[in-house]
Amino acid sequence: MDTSIIIPEGFPYAGNNLEEIISPDSVQQRVGEIGREISGMYQGKVPIIIGVLNGAFLFMADLVRHLDIQFEVDFIKIDSYGDGTKSSGTVRLLKDISADITDRDVIVVEDIVDTGLSLKFLKHRMEEASPKSLRFATFLYKPDVASTELEIDWTGFSIEDRFVVGYGLDLKQIYRGLPGIYAVNEEGK
Ligand code: IMP
């Protein structure tokens, strides 16, 4: 258990510590595997890879460096958590994509699928533009929370239903730069 990071005052879970649940090495290894799978599947194609801000920025950046195909990137920014630690139940579009994705091969890259509300919103938004193909990659997936009918093509890791930070994921905007995945250890106070 990593007891070195204590959540500061003024943040949710203040005084609790963070416990490493996925090491930085495992993160990098898994991202490489997904990158190689995507490269194999899109040989000869030029997909548009759409990162979901803010949380997916590190996964996206690492993932594209494992691709040996040509690709374009774009970003969309949505918000379902605000600064809280639970889904608000609604998704707000803060920045739409700029690229024209009609008739294009699209891969949406998400940080984490929790309830799946964001993923459903993104699917609807992308399908409106009639892409040629549409696939989803998420770094983390909480199967106990997500609704079962979600179609996800690549999942980094399935995790239990705990609040996690690191590798792009935040707690009230902090901890996004941690290289592994850490869970709030609520018994560690
Ligand atoms: P969903 O719409 O409930 O699937 O939630 C997706 C969004 O909620 C993610 O893109 C994250 O921004 C945020 N989120 C969900 N679970 C966590 C977590 O454990 N830590 C940090 N952010 C989370």
C-alpha cells in the first residue's frame, strides 16, 4: 500500500491516503498492447482519433505513440462529474470536435467508463455525423457501475467501484499527472 500521498485539506477525502492499484509499468505495457491491436486493425486506413478531455489526455498521448499507421487527432470536451466524486447524471458538451468525421474511421479515446453516461452521449454525438466506422477505447472500466449494453472495443483495465486518480484522472482537478492509477484508501485515515 502506498501511504506517501495524503489528500490535502479542502479536497474530497481530505486526510485519506492514495493506494497504488495499477503501477506505472503496467499502465505503459497495457497501452502498448492496445496500440499494437489498433495498428493491426487499421492498416492502410487513416482513422481520426478523438480524445475526450480532460481525463484522456495522457492515455491519448501515450497511445498514439504506439501506432504505426497514419492517423489524425481531434478532441471533445465534456463534463459529467464537475468537481465532485460522483456522476451528476447529466453530460454537458463543453467543446465539440472540429473535424468532419462523416465517412471517416473514428476511434474515441476515453479515460474511464463509470456509469457509461458519457460514453452514450459520445456515441450519439458521433453517430449524428455518420462516420464510416466508430470504435471506443477506454483506459479504465468499472463493470459494477456501468450498464451492460455498452459496446467498448478496447479496455485497459477493469477496476472495482472505487474513486481513482492518476494517469489523467483527477480529484477536484489535482493528481492528473500521477503515472499510475491510485484509489482513495478510505480506511487509511
Ligand atoms: P460516466 O459518464 O459515469 O461513465 O463517467 C465518466 C467520467 O466521469 C470520466 O470521464 C471521468 O471524468 C469521471 N470519473 C468517473 N469515475 C471516476 C473516478 O474514479 N475518478 C475520477 N474521475 C472519474
